[in-house]
Amino acid sequence: MSGPSTYVPKNAAARWLEQRLPILGFAHDSFVAYPTPKNLNYWWTFGAILSFMLVAQIVTGVVLAMHYTANTNLAFNSVEHIMRDVNWGWMIRYLHANGASMFFLAVYIHIARGLYYGSYKAPREVLWILGVVIFLLMMATAFMGYVLPWGQMSFWGATVITNLFSAIPLVGDAITTWLWGGYSVDNPTLNRFFSLHYLLPFMIAAVVGLHVWALHVVGQNNPAGVDIKDVAKDSVPFTPHATMKDALGISVFLMLFAWFAFFVPNYLGHSDNYIEANPLVTPPHIVPEWYFLPFYAILRAIPSKLGGVIFMFGSIAVLFVLPWLDTSRVRSATYRPLYKIFFWLFILCVICLGWLGSQPPEGGAVLAARILTAYYFIHFLVIMPLLGLFETTKPVPASIADAVLAKQAGQAGAAH
Amino acid sequence: MMKRSLSLGLIVAGLAGALTVSAMAEDAAKAAAPAAHEAAAPAEEGGGHSQPQPPRNDWSFAGVFGHYDQAQLQRGFRVFREVCSNCHSANLLAFRNLSEPGGPEFSEAQVKALAAEYKVKELSDKTGDIEERPARPSDHWPAPFANEIKAREANGGALPPDMSVLAKARSFHKPFPFFIFDALPGLSYQEHGVDYITAIMNGYRDEKPHGAKADDTLAAGQSWNEYMPGYKIGMPKPLSDGAVDYTDGTPKTVDQYAKDVSAFLMWTAEPKLEQRKKTGMRALIFLLVLSGLLYATKKRIWSNVPH
């Protein structure tokens, strides 16, 4: 955390550098000496997993960009050229495509962990808001990346999503034309998407830097939801304790990643994207990638186009104000028996919305999507503020050390 | 702490177990799958919506240790060459691919001779005219029609799709929860496209299929097909028993041709499949060992810390 560095340079060169640019001391304080709550569980390894995935996506993406051609006549075949003729190209491309899914899986777990343990509450509001910004940037990046192979879903997904902007009153059509660089999704659109798809990950990296900075100012939340009071009793040094635990988390997560990339690489994709984009043939069902499905369901649940767009963006915008919607003084759901139930109901709601997003919008699916969309917003706008006022919480431990003692006593008791 | 280390141990052990038994489980899954498919496909009467799902075939390239059956790819190539390629292009397929590892693996001499039987057009650097020359192994498979307009003109208005990645560009929907099982180790099913193509080849019917709408009729050139979405297909029945000569004693039946050419199309769509699965197995074993070592190290580091 903030304060004078405890770093002592071990040799003359390090001392020389430290006097001119204290970068070694900064790294030491941030990733070695940094006090980590000792009660963190494995859900806390997802921050490290996400950092790893960002780097992995950038590395594979930079290599893909060496072989990819952003031109409507050449893009589809250039991706197939990567799959067929570039050495290990198939691997780089499958790692990148499935890496996006793994990135979103990890970020959803990371967000859910934050929701469960109240990691967005004071003094972590800015940390949380930066996280939502990263999430939005990720969505934009993933959307534009999916357009690049120029398959049918690429083209029609891009058409559907960019068309949303035409719902904006008065200037909507002008904005859409400006986004497209023409009067439909075409070569200028593909070119700018490629350019932005390359740019945004570095913006994500920058906001991740701010996110980690904010984290290191306020300290990590933890399952008990109480801050570190006594560094000696409540925390352990980041290295080797958290470093090794994060490494284990990454390694196990990579097994899942490897399973998808090497054994079921097309499972999460859509077969229509192996058909080259054709503006004259509309696919029977246009569906986005799985990680956008809950939001797609919200978009389609609202009968008006503008309303759908507002609700879809609103479903993420509401996260920005969550720190002020939650009125409970207790952070962790461990001590909030009612919130714990509503948390899982909310998770169920989002999963069901995701499934509805993959279904054709007909009959019962539309009604279900409307009910669940309503519940999504009720959760944040009604349940969260009221719960804090009416919920009877369990006693919160005085410190992390106390929480650990109580947990061990509980486990010992359970063992008898 | 005990509880947590136990649960993590279980996760790692579970992953390891899932991997080691997946080969066995796959066999069991294959045996069980047809029943699941039949159960999953509701027999809706005359609704015109619920079509039977393509039956699941036993492919050599399925599963974690999957590899192509070289003889099957060679037979499939024969069907592709003599039947499919009369109307369908395969623009991404180069002659040289036919001799590359993990494919039909014809000899380089065979491929050279094969290529020489085809003509390709090229801008001559001597005359500046477009001239025909015999194809070389580096050339791509010549398309049967010069362009889409010609292709449609010759096929009653229908466009025969390019076959390069067709086996990955076709699929069918499996209802919840069956589509989830397709992703799981041991049950994984990635052969929707090949099974679909095989089913289409076998799906031609003289009578209107059961599920088609009562007032549906065929337009000129169309045929009934059990597995084509909407039951109507623009392609005339391409295969008949004995149409392609097999010299290795394999039965010359439509079903056999269908399977062989589907396998060949899987290879054209995914020529690096064998390398992918081999690399994946190595990656998983490496990660499993790494996770075990990291777990032991982590446990030791945390052994003095109550947490």
C-alpha cells in the first residue's frame, strides 16, 4: 500500500537505478511486500487469471494481425490461410478465438465474486467503476474482433449491432452512417473495426493499470469483508503466498482453456461463421457470441427499438451506480443471509436471460425475457436499496484474524 | 484449510480422471448417444418444424485421440473428385494438401500426376494473355464454374456451396441440455457438420417426408430430403450404389460413399485436426503436472499460515 518503500536494493546497479527511477521499489511494494488478506479463497485468483488472459489475447492477436488481411474480399480467406498455411496458425487462431470466451468466463466470475462479497462498497467504488469500464471495453473489443473473420455471423452481427445506433432520435441515422463509413457494413467498417480491435486492448491494459493501482491504494476485499487492521495478524506478503496461489489458479484455468482450444474449438462459435459474409443472404437466426446473450435477450425483450437499446446499455450502466444502490453496511454475503439468496436468484436470472438470448424471439420466450429483464433491474434498483434497510445481518468478525479463527473453530466443530 | 485443500485436490484429481477415462467414456457415449438423440428429437406431426436429427456416426477423427483414416480420406477424395467436384468448388484446397501429413497422404508423385490432369488459367508473362497450363501441386483445386452466375445457370438457379470448410459451416441444433454435453470431456461431440452431410446424402426420399407441411410441393429440380431444413433440397440425389469404383473391397453403397466423402470434407475443413489433438493432449498433460507441482508448492508455503 501507500507509504515509504521497504525495498532495499541488493546491488550497485539496482541502487543506481532506484535513485533515478524507483521502479524496482514500486514493483517490490506492489507485488512482493504488498499485504494480502490471508483469508482469500480461490475466487480471488481470477484477477490474476484475467491479467494472464489479457496478455495472452494481445500476444496471440499481434501474431494473427501479421497474417490477417482486413479487406472484405480477402478477410475470410486470410483467416483460412492462417488455419491452413501459417505454421501453428490454427493454434494461434483457436487460442485467440476461445481465449475471448475464456476471458469473458473469467470476468463474469470476477464480477460475480465482487457482487457476492460486496467488493464495490466504500472505499472501493472507483476500483469497481474502473472494472465496469474494463468490462465495457472488453465487450467492444470482442464484438469488433468477431467481425474480423468476415463470416455470415460477423457481417450480420455487425449489421444488427451498428443498426442499434439508428434508434437514437434525430441524429441516429447520421451516427450509423458515420460508424459504417458508408451506407452499410462494408470495407470501411471492416477496416476501422480492425484498427479499433487492435487499439482497444491497449486501452484495456491502461485501465487495468488504474484498476490495480486503485486496488493497491484501498487494499483487497476478502471473504470476511473486513479490512486489514493488523498487517502482521491479518495479512501475508503477496509473494510468495498470493503469487503461488494465483499461479495455481491460472494453471488450472489453463486446463479448461486448453480443453476448449484443442478439443472443442468450434463449440462456442457458430457454424454460420464458416460461411463467407454475404450481404444478400440473411441467416435464419442472428445470434451473438454466448457472452453477449443476456444483454441480447434484454435488447429484444423491449418492444421498441430505442427502448431495447436503452435497457441493454442500462443493464451495464446500472453497475456504475451499484456502490450507492447497495445500502447495507455489511460487505460480505457470508453475513447477509437474505442477500445471499437474492445473489443466487440474480445469477440464475442472468443465466436464463442468456439462454433466452439464444432462442428465437417467439411465444413464451418473449414473455420470459420480459419478466427476467424486469427482475434484472428490480434486483439492482429495488432489492439492493431495500435489503440494506430491512435485512438482519449476522455479526461481522472484528478482524480477518478473528474470521479465520471462527472458521477453523467451525470446521473443527463440524469434524467432531 | 483441510476442507479447501481437499476440495482443490478433488478438482485436480477430477480433471485428471476426466482426461484419462475420456477415451473409454467416449466409446460409451457413442453407444449411448443415438438413444439420446432419438429421445431428444420430438416427433412432431406435420408441424414442419421438428426435423429428425442427423444420426451420429462413428468417426475415427472424433474424440481426444482422433485421427483421420487415411484409406477413408482417399476413398472420400475419389467420391469428391468424381461426383461432388462436378458442381461444387473447393477453392481453399490445394493439390499439395493431398500429400501433406494428416490427410489422404497421396505420394508427391501421385499428386503431381493428378494436378497435371487439370488445367488452370494464368496470365502469361510472355504474351500477356490469359493462357491455360497444366496445374501444379501448388495450384488450388479448379472450380467447376467460372463464377456464381454460371454456377446458378447450370444448377437450376441453385448455388452449390464451396466445399472447403463445409463440414464446419453446417451444423444442427440440439435442445437443452444435450448441447451442453457436447462440450464435456468424455462426451465431447464436435462432428455435427460431418454427421449432417452424411445424413443429407442418405436423406433423399421419393415420398414427401413425414414432417413436411401438408401443402408443400417441390419446385422443378428439387428433391425431398429428410434432413435438409425445410425438407426440400435443390441438389438432385448425387450418389447411387456402385456409382464410384472402389478398388479396396469397400462396399460400393450410398451410405459408404456418404461417410467417406463426409470424412474427406472434414479433412478439407480441418486439415490440422490430428496435429491439434496431439498438441492438445501434450498441453493438458503438461498443465496437469504443472498444476500438481504448483499445488504442492502452494500448500507448503501456506502450511504455517492459518487461513
